[in-house]
Amino acid sequence: MRRFSAATALVLLLSFGLAGTASAQSPQPNAEPVDHDATPAARALLRGMDGISGHATLSGQHNFPNSVSRYSDRIYDLTGSFPALFGQDFGFAGGEDKDSVLGRPAMIAEAIRQYRAGSVIALTWHAVRPTDDEPVTFRDSVQGHLTDWEWKQVLTPGTDLYNRWCRQVDVIAGYLLELQDAGVPVLFRPYHEMNGNWFWWGGRPGPDGSAALYRQIYNRFVHVHRLNNVVWVWNVNSPSANAGAIEGYYPGDGYADVLSMDIYSAFDQAYYDSMIGLAGPTRPIALAEVGAMPTLDVLARQPRWTYFMMWSGVGEGANTPEQLAAMFHAPNVIDRGDPRLPAPQPAPAAPPLPITPDAIPAAKTLFARLFEAGNKVVLSGQQLVPVSASSAPSAAEPSSEAATGKPPGLVEISLDGTSDKPLLTSIRDAAKSGQIVLLRWAPPRPADGALTGALTDFEWQELLRPGTDLNTRWMAQCDAVAALLKQLQQEHIAVLWSPYPEPNTHSYWWAGRPGPEGSAALVRLLYERLTTHDGLHNLIWIWEPASPGFGPGGNGGLADYYPGSLYADALTLDVESVAPSRFRADRMLSNFAGGKPVGLRIASGSPAPSVLEGQTGWQWIVLPPAESKTTAAP
């Protein structure tokens, strides 16, 4: 079945009588995306906007990340119509702040829902300075400053600040990839208002200034992460004493699909003319942020504004209810659910793919099996007795098989990086019998081989810094376990790979370090080492946090330790035991995972069948050694 998105529907507007109303200033609907590999949905969105330019304008409303759709819903309360554009932000703050980064998973889920309901999705990111770690305050970081030397470092590949910048933007890329996997095209507006002097990325004209940073994120998203669902929106503020001439910030025709301006003052004709001058005849222009809407008279004089988006909390304060109603019911303003637009259809199902590029066929099959398990029955799992450097894991299957009549569908083996033959034999035997193998890697400290004991802050920094003695020791540790994993790959065996488990606890030397330069950074470094350097493509990457705690000394929250969607194929929640509760841990983890498979690992005791009846979202459950299973193998 052909899938219609809200963007595709915009293209069809021309066949509903709008084509005959084109003004002399209207471009022809032939704009091509700057990303030559853009998805069909992204192409349809751009061409749809191009097609209505000069005829109609999309209404839009921004929302704060931790408020989900509050301000869009308020427009409906006041006008009876939802805005066509659903605007959102990736945020920067912590806790319960309206701009909290903790709201990102829910925001992405809402963006998918809004798209299915007919909205065009427009996303912004108030990026944190590369010198800082999320979460931050707006004034101290987003509105902070980089020295000229720091700015040059951010733009120079291989420097510490460049690498920090990469790690920050890769987190956002992971969320956009979730939308790509869901078939959702996105208007993405990075480093907005760049001609203003109020954000750390702004106020730097010229080829090596703000425009260079915009080009850098474009190249990383498109050429490194293969993000092809993005329609690239370049954005400036209306010129003023604190915002320079827009031409000095333009990144070039090869980097901008839509040219947009934020206007919180009068809609001066000179602003419009300057945007038309840069956009030319074939690219849309837009009002990416406004407080007071443009009036219908303004739109008549400036017909090529393809959309306007009111900022959160400003729309109602800067416009009367009567003005809002008049605009949202005007014949040349398009709202969500406009009768001229066909309803968008759900995205067609696509086979899930692992995060590892060029994953071997066995890894793709294994990843698909995790999804299938959740659709049919919970996959049963059993922890085997941990291995030592010279022994194979003890077989725990008999007790489970005796209790259920079936062997476990998944076996977990803990390892320390050894590559002796007994361990390989156990993995091979399990794989040949059709069982899924999960390898849980809890290595000793690279400094001294100790299993416990935190590293000092200095040691941690040395561990993450290329070329240091600790980093060299760590790489040798990684390469040792890679040797074992590579033997499996040569035999076309794929495994679930759970390294550095329970990062949000204080149980291990890598744990208890929140933020992007903490425990999450180690997972990202390991991914790059094993994938890029060691050439491993047979791993399904599992991120395994412990259940969050409350109060002093409790386990940390998930968002503070998550390495990002680019570094996790699936998530496992590690718990001591499971008891009846109204709290749906499976739903909590599933919402956080954004559609990735989720499993449960239980340290002691088997859950009662009634508990599993109340938690149906797990794809697999791993029981402790020598415990009877309560779930069936698929």
C-alpha cells in the first residue's frame, strides 16, 4: 500500500484547485533536497512545501520538550484546529525543567504520533557548548561563549573539543534515526538564529564562522550517520543591533533546503525580500519562530512564507483569541486535518536492522528474532555459572528443562575476555542448538586488574584520552575480548553483547559516572574500538542499567547514563527480584527505549506467573542460575 504522509499530502494540494491561485512570485514545485539520498518522505515534504509556496501557509506551534504537546493542544482549545506544524526541541536542562533532556524519549514518541495524525514535524536543538556536559542552564551554556581558540578546536577534526562535539551531536543523531526508522520526515533547524550574538554558536560571520559549524553537523549527520529523513532548515534572526546581516552566515546552496527567519517584531518587507534573494525561485522560505503571527494582509504581500511557527507560551500572549481563530480558519492557511489533505497512512513495516554497519546476516536474523519474540511470547533465558580464565560455564539448562520440559531460548554467559577453547565450545554448542547467546562482559580495571574499586577522576580522564598509558591498557583489554568474538564471527555466529553492565550503580569501576563524559562515554569508545578497529559485525549491542533508585545512594536515572540510540540495539533492565506491583517496569523501559527491544534480567528468584501477566512488554527474561523458568521458549 502506498503510504501518504502529511508532507506528501501537501504536494496533492495543487490538484485541489490551489495551482490556479499562484502569484508571479511563486516558485515551481521542483526543489530537490540538498541530500541526494533523501528519503521519499523527505523529498515529498520539501516538494510539498515548494508547491504551496505563494498559495498557502502552514500554521505551526512550538512545544517545550518536557511539555510534550501542551501548546499545540492549547491552540486547538482556542481555535478548534490543530497547527499543521508540530514544533519541538531536544532541550538542554535537567530534572523537571520544561527544557529537560529527560523529555526526549517522550518527545520522539509524540512526534511519531503527531506525524501519524497528519502533522509536519519541525525540530530545534538548543545545543550545549562542547566545553560543557548536559544538563546545563540556558544562560551559562546555551548562551555561553567560546574563545576564538576553542571555536577553532571545535572545527578541527581530532581535537578534544571536536571529539566532544561529535559525542554530543551523535546523541541527537540517534533520536533522529529513530524517526527515520519510523518513516517520519523532519524539518531540522540546527544552530538557529546564528546571526545573533546570544548563543555560543552565533555571531561569527564568514566562511569559518557559524556557517562552518552548520556545515559540519550537516556532513556528520548525512555522511557519517546516513540521516536521510531530514529537510535542512537554515535559520537566522531578523537583523538588528544584535543580529548581523544574514548573507554573512549563509552556508551555501548545498546545505539548505529551506531558508527561514525568526521575527519577533514587525514583518518588514526588507526581511522578506532578503530571504527571497537568497532562496531564489525554487527553495521555500519560512518563519521558523514568531510571537505575534503575520496578519493575513502580511501574507498577501509576502506570499512565499510557507509556514509560521509560534513559540511556546508566546502565541496566546501575543495574539488575541479572535486573531488566532481568524488565522486558523483563513482559506489560505493550512492546519492539521485540512479537508483538502488526505489522511497520512502508517509507515510500512520494515525489517529491523542492528546499529552495527555491515552487520553479518546472522546478526540481522538474531536482531529480528528479538522483535518476533515480543510479538509472540516472552523469550526465556537462563544465566549460566560465570566462567573463569580456565573453565567453561557450568550448564544450568537441565534444571530449567526439568521444570518446563524445554531448554531456555537464551543463555547468558559472563566472561572476562578470555579466549580459551572451553568457552568457545559452550558458545558454539548453544548456538548450534538454536539458543541465543548473551555475553555479559564485566572486565577488570585496566589499571591493575582489580574487579572493584572506582577510578579517580584523573584516572578516568586518562582512560578516555587516546595515547595515555591507561587508554593503551584499555585498548589491549578490548582487543583481547575481540579476538574471541572474531572467532565467532568467522563461524557466522552472532551474539547479544552486554558490556559494562549496571552503569547507574556503584557496583563496578566503570559505574556511577553520569553524563556524556561518564560511563556512557566508555560504551561509545568500546563500540568504536570493536566495530571500526577490530572489525566486529556480529554483535547485537545491549545496554544494561539497573532499576533506578530513589533517595541518597540510590541507583541513578537511565537518561544520565544512556550512551544514546546509536550505541544500543536493545535494553535490559537488571533487577534483584520481581514482585507484584502496579508499576509497569516493562512500559517504563519500553518508552525510554523508543521502540527498541527490552528485556529483564533477574538476579535472584523467579517471578510468579501473575507478575508476568501484568508486564507483557518484555521480549526476554533472564533468570538466575539453577532456577526454574516460568516463561516458555518460542
